[in-house]
Amino acid sequence: MRNIKEILKDRILVLDGAMGTMLQQYKFTEEDFRGERFKAWEHPLQGNNDLLSLTQPDAIAAVHRKYFEAGADIVETNTFSGTTIAMADYHMEDLVYELNYESARIAKEVANDFTLREPEKPRFVAGSIGPTNKTASMSPDVNDPGFRAISFDELRIAYKQQVEALLDGGADILLVETIFDTLNAKAALFAIEEVKDERNIDIPIMISGTITDASGRTLSGQTAEAFLISISHIPIMSVGFNCALGAKQLVPHLEVVSAKSNHAISAHPNAGLPNAFGEYDETPEQMATQIKEYVEKGLVNIVGGCCGTTPAHIKAISDLVARYAPRSLSVGS
């Protein structure tokens, strides 16, 4: 199978769309989330999407399959909340290794099926590493600005466990995504480098921040350029943005990182901005029209969708980008 870094030089790669949006269509109940195994669990489990890799694995595999059929080159594992920190909400810290391992295994199995069928278009699995629900550089208590709910070391340990399980399950790439606090991301990247050293391996790393509002900054206050500089000491495959904004609003931030970076540039925006009910209304055609600006300006190497996107959105994006050359990559990037 061709190396993903080589393929990136030839064409724009397509990332999948939202896992949560697809799972909502199943209308899973509390009982569905629990399955047989967690029937007697003492705490509510509905909403713990990562758990569905254990209790509803066929649904997770079906979502991956739909995205690959729509034209995705890369699917993300169902592990956005797969750390002991995030799983503490459900008292499931002890299941973290298994959740990540099984999620990666399911995705890899589906990816292998498609690669076997279409060897000229190999499919890849990105281990999704979310930001956790705590922040290392800001206080959650307005009355105590110096307070921190979590330390760098606690984050590093949690991320390391997640990374090891994702790799053991078969992830081809590690995607540190939806970064709102760069210090959290640095803990994840530190953990990844530790695992790489211990296992004597190299694995492509994707980094994706999130610009939270019209100020053009991450939640921890960085501009796109500052974010890029603060993670530039790590050997990565790509850097970019996802979530929070729609495709149109991401353009100026992509222009900044594209101009300043030798890495591949990625973008997986939401299907527009949420409406009054928190839903995403942008159609596949509307989203593809906006993403056309990315490819006409030569800003991206990897593009996909975040909140509100479906296989129909990914198909529209895939059909569009097939007609355009990727942003040119410097030698050795």
C-alpha cells in the first residue's frame, strides 16, 4: 500500500464527516447504549457515543462504510471522548483501552475491505484524539483565575493510554483534533512522541485546531498563526482546523496556515453554523460550493466534514476535489 505522505502529493485526500450526526439517526435509547454487557451499570450511559463501539459495533462499522462509499480516503475512529478524563463522566475510566482498541479495530477492518476492493484507492484510519472536557491553561472558576482542573501530566498520562490502544487496534494516523486549548494538545503530542520513542515507530500525525468565534482565535486566545507556531516543533503530517465554524468562515484562517506552513493543510468544517435549535442546515451542495474556494485558492491537502455533515456532504466534497490539484507541498515536509 502506498505511503499516505506520497499520496498527499498527488491529490487532495478526503476525510469522513460527523460520527455523532450519523449515530443520532439510529435514535439509540438508554437500553441500546447499555447493551447486554452494561445492563446493570449504576450510572446513565445514553450519550456516551464511544461506548457504542462495544455495544453497537455493527452501527459504527456501517457509518464507516457509508463514508468510504461516499469517497472518503480516511475515516476517524469513534474515540473523540476516549480518555480516562472524559470517560469519568460515565465512571468508565477502566474501559478506555478497550474502547479505543475496539474502535480502531472496527474502522481498520472496514478500511481493509475497501482497500482490498479498490487497491488503487487505499483507505486509512485516523485515531481520533479529542480535547477532553477539561482545560490545562484556563480556570473553570471565575473567582479563582489561578485554579486548574487538570495538570499537563494528568493529560499526558491519559493521552498516552489512548494512543497506545489506538495503535494496537490498527490506526494508521493519529489525529489530535478540535483543539481549543493548545496546552492540552501539547500534552497529547508529548504522549505521542513518548509512544513513538518507546515502540521505535513513526506514525503520521494530524493536528486540527478550532477557531471558536469571529475573533479568529482559539478558546485559549491564540490566532491561527500563533497556534501554528506553538505546535511547529513536533514532526507532523498536517495542520488545520475543524468544527466551530462553517466552511466559509474558515477561509482566512486556512490562508494564514497555508502561507506559513510546509505541512499539509487540513480542514473539516461544520455544515454551516448551527440554527436556533443547535442543528446544521447547510446542504451538501451549499457546503461543496464554499469548499470550492479552498481548492481554487490551493489552500488544502485534506478536506472533510465535522458537525452536521453526512455521507452526502462527503460525496459532494469528494466529487468536487477530484477535479483539483492539491496545495503544493515543499520537499521534505
